[in-house]
Amino acid sequence: MSKRPVDIVVISDVHLGTYGCHAHELVQYLKSIQPGMLVLNGDIIDIWQFSKRYWPKSHMQVLKEIVKIVAREIPVYYLTGNHDELLRKFTPFSLGNFHLLDQLVLETGGSKTWLFHGDVFDASMQQHTKWLAHIGSWSYDLLILLNRGINRLLEALGRGKMSFSKTIKNSVKSAVSYISDFEQAAATYAVEHGYDHVICGHIHQPQIKTLVTPHGQITYLNSGDWVENLTALEYHEGQWSVFTWEMTRRDPLQTPADVSEETEIPHMSAPVGVASMA
């Protein structure tokens, strides 16, 4: 099986150990690419909901594919998120080509790109409301499980699939406002600290766009998730794009560039700086 070369791949919000995780599709994706660098931007393993009673072989296979990438001497950066925040006790940590960090700064030929999960901009992640976030996470996973059962029934009836959570997010004004506020907060902070690009995960909303802040504009990118959207950020030959598994599944001959939004940025070089989260 020939592998598609990609300079940098960013994935986040895989949530291994939960019913919503599309591990099988992620394994196929990882097998199909030859990245120059892999960034795992948080919530890869869902420690919040981890249970020995639910850890399918496909979830373990995701970890095996990541280990294979490390074994090929490809740099792999695991940036901690809120669902795997226990790992923050061990950052920074490096073993060969594997690096466990809270954030990553890449030098991009005269500009700087800041990569981090993004939960620091989520008000629900403050200590006094964290228990609400845990309840919301459990409810979300239950909704995804229910959604899968209904979609199987819809497919058997020859009907199209539907996403309850996407419908809720798109119809509830507060959810739309939350996403917008998150993006703007990340962009504003990044501009204030001299970054030219900011890459987040956390909100499960794949995106590439230019945001304007009081101190200037910035390119905001989000890698989405492998629960609903099944997306990744790819950087190759001077362009960022959002890879979407669903579009590729419909037409295997399509490349990510054919099915994704793109933006031009300077060529990215190896990382030159790493700072701890404030």
C-alpha cells in the first residue's frame, strides 16, 4: 500500500476509550499517510471516561500505528488536552522521537505558529465548574452511542445518516456563540503574544480561517475530531488543508486537496521553541 506524503499532520479529539471514537477509520487514515511530523493535539486518550470494560482492538491499533510512526524516526508530538490532562504531570517529556508537551511553537520561515489543545480558553474547564464538564462529556458520549444505533436503522431503511449533536450545535444560539467566542479568544491571545498562526482542537469544529482581533489578524486552524467529523489538518507543499474522511470514503480517488478548504502560508520548518502553558 503506497503512502501519501504529507509534511505535517495534526489530529485531535480522538477520545480513545469512548463509544464515539471512530478508531477503525483513524487506523486506515494513519496507514495511508507518510507524515514528516505528527502532532497529536490533545484528547487522544479519554482518561475521564477510561474503563477496562471498553477498550476495543481498534483503539489499541490506533496506538500501535502511532508507535510505528515513531519507529520510522518521524517526530511525534503529543500535546495534552483536558480529557488527558493527567499527562500534564509528566510534561515536558521526550523519548527518542516522541515528545509529550503542553504546547508547541513552530518557526515558519519568519513567522510563528502556536499549537495547543485550547481548553484553557473554555470557561467550563475552570475548577469550580469542571464537574459540569465531566457530566457533559458523559452525556455527549451517550448521545453519540444512541445516534449510531439510530443511523444503523436509517441505513437499513435506505435513509441518510443524521447527527444529533451537530443539529443541536447548529440550532442552539449559545453553542454557536461559544464556538465563536472560543475562536476569538484563542486568536486574540495568539496575536498579543506575537504568533502568526494558531492551531487548536477541543471544540470538535474543523476550520481554517482568518480572524481579525484588536491587535491584528491571524490564521486560525482547528483539527476537528474523530468522533463526528473525522478530520485532520494537513500541511503539504506550502498549504494547510482540512482532510475529511467522509469525502474520501465517498470517492477514494480524491486527495485531501480536492475535498478541503485551503489557505496559503509560508513553508514550515522544524520546531525551534517549546514553552509551557501559563
